[in-house]
Amino acid sequence: MKVYLDNSATTAMAAEVIEAMLPYFSDEMGNAQSVHSFGQRAKAAVEKARREVAALINAPPAEIVFVSGGTEADNLAVRGIAEAHRDYGRHIITTKIEHPAVLATCESLEGAGYRVTYLPVSRGGLVSIRDVRKAISDDTILISVMLANNETGTIQPIEEIAGVVAEARARGLDHLHFHTDAVQAIGKISVDVNRLGVDLLSLSGHKIHGPKGIGALYVRKGTRLTKLLHGGHHERDRRAGTENVPGIVGLGKAAELARTQLDERIKRMRKLRDYLEQQMISRFPDVRVNGDGQQRVPNVSNVTFGGIDGESLLIALDLKGIAVSTGSACASGSLEPSHVLQALGLMRDEVRGSLRFSLGAYTTQQEIDYAVSVLSQTVARLREMIPADETESVEAVAESQSKP
Amino acid sequence: MYSPQIAEHIANPRNVGELENPSGIGDVTNEVCLDRIRLTVRIEDERLTDARVKASGCPPTIAAASVLTELIIGRSLRELDSLTRKDIAGALGHLPPAKAHCTALAIDALRAAVGFKR
């Protein structure tokens, strides 16, 4: 049996998405900029998709910019605001747990003379509103805080931060902008740009059962943003380059499904995720859930198995057809352990034993049952291998945690 | 990223456990990553007749510990003396360069258990 529980990394495309895209690879190959009928049909398909993406986040279609994915959306938001408003300030506020697309862009801007504040997070992974308020200064031009974290699924208090941004603007900080990376939140919780109060929002197709290589940046009307890509006036002059018509059509379909099936998907994923977590905790009482148990998306469970190396567990599970991911140091060739779990204050061993299960809209009860059964055997077998005094220390930790 | 041999040893580690009244114990830890191998061996008539191993840490360490037991059970002490990290690496197929030190930990465990001075 194959069980894919790494939907935070990427998802399978929905059958409806594939079907919607197919004509645009061949018969409907038009360039959306062309005047002839092929071009006009492609243009119409792009605009239909734009309306769907806009509807998913309750935005006007004109404020959606199609880009190549979440990484480009984050780069465009952070660098685009920084460069457009550099004469008014060079200070950016973000958090220690952002996706590398935001963090690395900020680091690159630091090299170009910008000042960046990286806010800490609580043990649950939440940013404090007080920290945000304290960090704002007269030259702050951008606050970028992710909506849901990719490793723990923790949901940040974006609406409250928007309130702080509004206060600052009322004091005269006209050039302060608020961006959120919603790549891991879209399709898992209801997202509304007006309720959130953001000026920019990143989203990606392949995290919501859409295609890879396509995403969108929501840019509130009137926001001055410097382009990353030059060479044409596509996307209302926000992003040059021939439109990826099949990708855009696929994203549009995925957005439509994510919107119309949202309640059903949330219910299903939460039920299965909670079941998975309960089963793990009942079999291994020392399992710890990382991140905020309440404020999190319904499809992610990030847990730590004491005494075990997450990557060893990952490989053993993979051999049985189960795909998960880990924040362990050695994973995927990187020797640096997860910056997110470190920011949560986890000890080295806790990061090492971490495993992320992320469910998709199509995950089934049978798949979770199989995963639980294989996981139980695998964890037990790896624990059997741990030399004696380490096993004792794991039990000691479990015991000390259960005390009030 | 890891060879099929490593994955297979992780999924089905060989000779897991600890011998009672062993002839020797090799309990070694990599101080950098804290990976650990604990090997117990029985030696009779200049021959290693049985071994059990325990290990914790990253996949190559667990796989190296497991494959080590396969390579040493039934061998004479002279044969064991010439066993090197290359033999461990060879039995595991491809090892990522950053992980080559796992084979050293396995050899260290063997030397400590058998009492070879190096």
C-alpha cells in the first residue's frame, strides 16, 4: 500500500484540474496576448481562472497577479515592496519561522542596506502582537508574517497584526505594508484578504491539488510594487512573461474546488489528522505534538518521538510505502536542523526525532489505519535498537512530562 | 539519497539485542552527532561466534551497526583484524560523503568489543 502523507510538500493534482488543463497544451495553445481568436480564448481562460482565485480569497480579480509559484510570490512581495518604498524607509519586520523564500529574500535585502527584524515565536510557534508593535519604527515599510507555518501548521494571528498595522498607519506610517505567505493555509482554512487585513498574500497551486509551477500574489489596489521580471506589460505590469495558460487554468480549477469543497475537506482532514494523532499518543505516550495544538491547520501533525532519529524513521516508513517528512538535521542532505522547530525552542534531540504528517483532501481512513499500524511496528523496532541507558532516559522524560 | 541496502537494514535490522555474559562489549558514541553503537560479542577459540548490536542515530549509523554483525559473525580474529570501514561502506552500497564517518563508528565498536588496540 502507498500512503502519501507529505501534502505540505506537494499534492497530487485533482482529476478535474488535469481535465481542465489538457486542452490548453494542444488545441487551445494560444498566447493570451495575441489578438486572434486563439489568443482571445486563452485570454478568456486566464481571466476565468483569475476570478476563481480571487473568489477563493474574497479579492477583486484585478488584484490577482499570476506568478510561477509561492517562492516567486514571496520574492515579489518582499523585494517589490522594499524596492518601491526604499526612499521612505528600509526596515522590514518578519519572523524566525518564515519560509526560506521570505527569509532568504530578507537576508539578501540586508546585504543591500535594509534592516530586518526577525521576531521570535512562543513554544507553540505563535508571534506575539506586543513584539510586532514594539518592532515597528518610523522607517518600517513591510511586515511579512506567514498565515500558517509549513512545518507545524500553526496559524498566526494575522487579523490582530493587521490591527497593529492600522494603528501605525493612523500615526502616519503611510508606507507600511502587510504581507502574508498563505501557501500552507489556502485550502485548509477560510482565507479572506479583507478580514485578514493584508495588502499582499502569496499562494501556490501545487499545495492545493493544482499544478506545480504556478501561484499567485494578491496585491491590494493602489499598492506600489517594483517588478522582479521585466520584458512586457503582462499582469497589469506587475510581472512580465507569457502567461502559463495551462498552469493558470489548473490553478483556477484547483481554487474553485478548494472554495466549493472547503468545509467538507476541513472536516475530513481534521477528523483523520486527530485520529492519527490520538492513535500515536495512545501507543506512544511520550509522543509530543509540536506547535500550537489549537491554532493550526487541520491537515498537519508535527510530532516528536523521543530517542529516535526522524530520518531513520522516515526511511523505514518509506520502505513500507509511507511518505512523511522530518525536521531532523540530516534530512535531505541539509546538516542544519529545522529552523522552525529550533525557533520553537525544541532541544536538539526533540528536533531530531520530529516527524511531519500532512494530509491531503483525498487521504482516506484506510491509509491512516495502515500508517498507524506500520508506524507502531517501526517505532517499536527502532526503540528496541536503542542502547539501554538511552531508553531509560526517554522513559524518564515521558514520566517528567506527565507530572502536572 | 540512501542506497536500497541502507533502507533495508533500517527496516529489518539484523542481530538486534545484547548477549548475556559477552566476551566483549564495544559501546561507542560519535561526540559530534551523538550517534551510538553498542556491540556485544562472543569469542570462542579465536573466532567470533556470535554478536548482538544496538544503535541509535541517523540511518547510516543504524545500517552500519546492523551490517557489521553480518560481516563479523563466524569470522576468525585474524580476519576481523583486517576488516576496515571500506568493507562496511561496500556492504552498504552508496554512502553520502557527509555520512562516511558512520562506518568508522562501526569499526570502532568492533575494535573495542574484540579488544584490538589501534
